[in-house]
Amino acid sequence: MMRLGAKALAAMACVLWSTAASASLVLDKVIIDLEAGGPARDDIELLNDGDERIYVAVEPFEVLYPDTDHEQRVELSLDKLGPIFVSPRRLVLEPGERRLLRIAMLGERPERERVFRVRVRPVSGELVSDADGLKVLVGYDTLVLLRSAEDIGSIVATRGEGRLRLENRSNSSIELFDGKACLPGSSECRALSSNRLYPGEEWVIDAAGEERVEFLQAKSSRITPVVY
């Protein structure tokens, strides 16, 4: 089962809350990982869980410099061939109907992972209140990772001044989750937040010099325990 890090959960928090409230558009997954050696395409199932017909718009973007102060989103136009293919861009879902959204790689794999967001949003929503005519339009900002053909580099860890510094010096993002920091000889540990580190990104964690820091590390479908 795909695990979501702190950033993914934060990005989805209001989406999931709104979904429960409106019960209209539901997606079966919010992360597509086009890993090397795997299929060059994947599908997201869309479900209309409400009582009204909904019209859905699909808008793909490439994310440059993800999770930095310089992050940019560049919309992928239908007018020219892009690095990924997303179809359909518009669809209609009757109550209870399910449809597949296809996301596929085009061309060669990049030398460095490329990151995309595919916004899936209804353009017509349920009537929540007869009094004010308010309609809740629930959207999803799905994450698409186009992995490189070959993994190069790794996470580099350094300690100092009561902190653990983790730097992703690889060409692919890495998810760190189920983290804990434990003192030697003690069964008491404190939980650490989860995070996705994109290539070139750095994460600083408060950790005393004697604390052992453990995570589960996920890259594509591979999950391994790591200790720092």
C-alpha cells in the first residue's frame, strides 16, 4: 500500500475533509509512480459517489524546483507533445459511475526525476444548502513521478549541534516515514514526522548526538529500513 508523507498529507488535508462532506468525486489513488522497469503508464479510477451528474476537468502541470521557494508549475498544453500523456481532459460522471484517467510516459526516461501534478476537479458540485445555494467543488492535486532510467546517488547524513541533516544527493525523490528517535539502551522513542525529499532537497531534524534515528525509506516500490 502506498504511504503518504507529511507533505502529501498536508496538501490533501482539506481535500479529504471536503470529500467526506460532499461525497461526490472520489479517486482511488493520489500518487502515480512511473518507476524504471515498471509500466510506462498507470490509471486513476474516478468515482461519482454523489447523487448528481458531475463534470470533471483534468489539468496537468510540471512542477519545477518542487518544495523550494522557487517552485513553479508549468501547465502542459494540448497543443504540443509533452513528457506525459493525460487523458481524458474532460469527462462526465453520472451518479455511481466509474471512469479511468490514463497517465502515460512519452519518449525517453529523464536523467533526473521529473515531477508533475495533475489537478482533477469537478466543475459542478452538490447543493449543500437550499438557503444559500452553496456548492462544494472538491478537487484533487495528484502527484506523478516520472523516474529516471537509472538510480544515481543517495541520501547523505551529517550530524552537528543537536541536529541531523539529511540531503538527497540522488536523482530521485525518496520518502521517509514511520520515523523515530531513540536513546541508546532505552525503549522510549519519540515519533518523527514523515517527509518526501526531492533531488537536491535538504531536511534538518532535531536529534541529540546520542539519539539513534530510524526511518522506513521508500523509493518507488522498494521499502527498506535505514538508521542514522
